[in-house]
Amino acid sequence: MDMTPRLLQRPEGAIAFTDSGSGPLVVAVPGMGDLRSTYDDVAPALVDEGYRVVVADLRGHGDSDTTFTSHGDDATGADLLALVEHLDAGPAVLLGNSMGASAAVWAAAERPELVRGLVLVSPFLRETVGPAAQRLLRVLYRVLFAGPWGAAAWASYYSSITKGRRSPRHAEHVAAVRAAMRRPGHLRSFRHLAVALDHSVVEARLDEVTTPALVVVGALDPDYPDPAAELDRMTAALGADGLLVPETGHYPQHQAPDVVAPAVLEFLAGLPGGAPRPAAGGGHRA
């Protein structure tokens, strides 16, 4: 797979992405504070089965610019749509984790003709705290994700919500997340995103989404009071298929790729148009 990042120019800066494989387009994006490498165990499986997989960094994350002044589900959703248009290979399946999944839902409501499917891993489709708690959290984020302790604080939290199984490369990945946060401008961008994030922009548009969807939730995800119940609520809201992944927290794509990748491939094969045709010799071209 070609892991050399390319750049999509946006009005306030550039979004970095990698582009591998050939076939029907899948565009993936990580969640807040994460890197493209969160999909390193899932993307190759999709490429091997004949899909073109494009993985983008969030604004101010990874190899993307830190010059952006706007952040959130709608901003990220707009970036995903711009990327699909730039690639001129849509409509695409959007694969997102955490707020990246929320952004994918917003994108499907905004431009349904560009989105043929949604794979939503640990999404947030509503605000789960009230206005007073939100204000308190924003004050906390300004303090916690600032100064020399900010990168370490996020890395510690990231590990804390990776409940259950852990990838053999968990420590390596968390170290990479922490190192990326220490690059100039990255912690500031992350803090701006954390303060700005408001999932009500997605909740307000759920009724507009008619795109086929698969929702994947870790059974131990501490970001949901009751992961199984939240999965039921989200699948009902979207008319989606659901998968509860045992022994995983907020990052099933990283923690249990052996479960997530086959489920994603099964979902992709069932979309209108079906699976990509096998290449000569019975395999698929990556």
C-alpha cells in the first residue's frame, strides 16, 4: 500500500490523505486526537478485496495543516465531501470513528449523492450532556489540553477508553498519537476542536439520512453509559445494521480488526452494485 500522504487544499489549509488500491471508493477518517494509522489493520483488508481506500487526517491532526480556525463534525464532514469530489471517484462509502463517524453522517445528510454507504465506528449522533456540563467541560479542556502536560493527558485518556483487547501495536500507536500532539500547532488545534465540538449539528440532521449504514460499537466503550442500548438507539435512528464487538472499547477498528474488517466487507458487498469483480486469476488488485 502507498502510504505517502497527499494534500487536499481547503480554504483554511490542507488536509492530508493516503490513497491505496483500486475499485469502489472508501474514504476513512479517524476520531478526535487520533491518526490515520488507526486504520492500519483494516484498510489493507479492504484493499486486498478490491476497494480503493483513502484515509484522511482531521484538521490540525497528523500531516494536515494546523492553520484551520473552524473545527467540528460539520467542518470535517465538509472536508470529506470535498475529498470525494476531488478524487472524482464517488459516490463513496464513508468510514469514520468517533467524531469522524459523526462527520460522515453529517456529510450523508448534506450531499447524499456523494455517499453510497456509511460505516460508523463508535459514533456520536447526539449530545449526551446538558448545556451546563458542556460549559464546564470546555473550561476543563482549555486547561487539560494546554501547556507541556496536554499531549500526555490526551494519550492517557486515549489509553483509558481502549478497554478490553489491545492491539499488539497499541503502545506504538499511543506513542505516535502523543508525539504528533507535541508537534508545533497540533495541541492548539486539538484543544480548539475539543472546545468547539457539538454533536447537535448531527442530531438535527438524522432524519435526512437515507444512506445504508453499519454501526459498530465496542461492548466495553466507556464513552456510552450503556453501549448495547446506545447501539440499538443509533441503528433505529438510521435504519442501520449494528455490530456490538465484545471485549473492545472506543476503537474496535484498532482493537479487533479480525472482527471489524470482515463485517465491513460483508456490508460493502451488500450495497447496491455489490462487491468489486475479482481480478484475473481470482484475486483482487491492490
